[in-house]
Amino acid sequence: MKEMSISIKRLVPGLIIGPASWLGPYIVMVSLFLPALVQQLDADNKIQLIALFSTIGMLVAAISNMLAGALSDKTRSRFGRRAIWIVGGSFGFMLCMIGASFSQGIPMLLIFWMLGQAALNFIVAPMVAWLDYAPEKQKGLAASAYGGLGMALGNNGFNVIGAMFLGQFRLGFILFGIVTFLGTLLAVWIVHEPSSLNDTDDRTELKKQESISFQSIRNVFPCWSIGRDYYLALIGKLFQGIGNFAITGYILYIMTDFLQRGTQTESSIQIINTIMLILGILMGLFAGPLSDKFKVLKYPVGFSTIFLAFGAAALFYLRDTTGIIIYALCSGIGMGLWNSLDNLLNLWVIPDKERVAFFLGVYNLGNTVTQAIAPVIAAAFISLFGFSSIFIVSMIFSIIGGLCILFIRSVKR
């Protein structure tokens, strides 16, 4: 069933505040606070432990994301299909991060982190489905607000502030957990979803379809011939995400152990995130509207990964402040373009329009699962070839991700 439209004047602010509120605190925690706390608890095994947290987190995120998307698609309430899951997930995430802040050992931290991963994905999967509420001719603007502006603030804006809490990272867990809850609550209030109580789905047919879905995985995920372009977009997202997070997931250790920034670590992280924030916002302001105007979508998404590869190469070869700035510039442009338009591209290639939240949710696992996979791959390469190898991994994976996008057929350009 096609979602009812919501005024773009309400939807755009919600699509900016919403993703910024969950992604920003999560990025700060996964890239700064979690590595810092793991290092405090078990410095000798920090690389392997981050990989362990990432591996288990990937499994938890994948299961909870698909479950959250499917449940929200079928929800009937006066608050709409998505709101109750988003608010519940953000409240659960806040509680888990407060619990993580008091962890005195790795097992306790692992439990709270995994529960937090599950709660987080009950925000992610339903929230991205808000894109389908946008009026047809303004979907590019909505996608740009969510991915370009909201995710730019989340990916980079919060890290500028988060770096200030490196000396008080336990307090940071608490404060940023609260920010997630309050920010998503505000976004839900602004969007104000229409009631879904009167949705006219055929309940008998719906139950029949649900029964079949549980019996046959093929009804959950269509075969390649039907879902080819969706799967290419999903594979592209995963490869691009691994290419990006292979670096950002270890940015603290890259600054301290690889680039030997010492007392300049905090300022270096702030420089990177400030540059990427500015460029991400610029891409968010212009990429979506220009995509709507010129009817071009696949090419800017596909070629955006080249900038990520250039950024990784700059850090690999220069290994100084100039390399850091070039990395920030290239990654800012590349991630800004990608985040502004990739969700819109995915909306076009969804194989079943009756399950928008489910398929968008699975696709957006790229924002959480790739942050889990990337450190595992990076840790393996660091162990085998040293720290510099993760930049090669970043370049190769980023380019493969872009090529997958360019092979999509149903979106011409």
C-alpha cells in the first residue's frame, strides 16, 4: 500500500533531525568512545576486541533491522506505522548507552553494546521509510535532507563535539544517548505521521502472505531476476560502506598509532569532521534538487566512491597534515554525494512497493552492518600486513561499490 504524502515542510526538518539524532551519537560512540573504553579495559587486545564487538554487532543489527522494518510495515496505530518503533528504539538505545558507561569489564560492555545495536535498528529501519511519505516530485529533496544533511550532521558534526569528550568518554556515552532519545522524539513530533488505523489492506490476504513468507525465503527476498537492481544497490552500499568505515572505524588508532599525531589527535579529528561536515551540508543542499531537475541519479552515486578512494590514497601516501586535509576534502565530497542520493536510488529499485520499510531497512543496514564488518576486515589486514594495508582495502572496496551501482539497469543515469 502506497504511503500517504506528508507536507515537505514537515518532512524535511524531520528527515534532517531524525537521522542526525541516531547516527551522530552512534558514530561518536563506535569510532571514539567504544575504542577508548575498550582500550581502558583491555589495551593489549583492543584491535581484536573491536573486531569481536563488530562481528557480533553485525549479526544483531541484521536481525533487528529486518524485524523492525517488517513490523513497522504491518503496524496499525493512530500514531502511524513508524513512530512507536522509532521512539521505543531510541529510548532503549539511551538506556543501553547509559549502562555501557558504567561497564567495568568487557563482558558487561559487550552485553549493553549488543542490546544497544538491537534498539538502534528499531530507529533506523522505520525512520528511513519516511522517505516514501514525500510527494512524488520532491523525493529527491527528501532524500537529500535525510542522507545529505541529516547524515552529514550525524557522520561528522557530532564527531567535532565528541572529540572534546575523549577525556570523559564515559560521560559521553550518557550524554549522547540522551541526545538520541530527545532528537528522535523531536523528529517524530515534527513529522507527525498520519494514523494508519484505517489502512485498507486485506487482512486475510496479508496473513496468507505472512505465512508464505515464513515458509519460503524466496518470498522474503525475491530471486535475482526480479530483485537484480536492488541487490546491486545493496552490494554497492556494503562495499562502499566497508571502504569508508575501514578508515573511520579506526580513526582514533590511525591518528595515535599510525600517523603518530600525539597531542594533535583531538584537533586532527576535529579538522577532518569539520571539513566533511561543511562539504556534506553543501552536497545535501544541492545534490537532491539538482538530481530532481536534471533527472540524473545513478552516475553521481556511482562515481562518488572515486573520491573516497582518492581520500584513502592521500592518507596512505602523504601521512601528514596535508594528507589529512585532502582525505577530509575527498571524503566530504564523496560521502556527501552518496548520502544525499543513495536512498533515493534504492527507493527506485525496491522490488516490492508493499514492503518499503523492510527493503529500505535492509538496505540501510549498510550504515550499521558495514561499521561492523569493516573493523573485522581491517583488523585481519592490520595483523597480516600492518596498519597501512587498511587504506588499500578502503580504495578497492570503495571502487567496487561504485561499479555495482553503475551496473544498475532500471535507473538509466
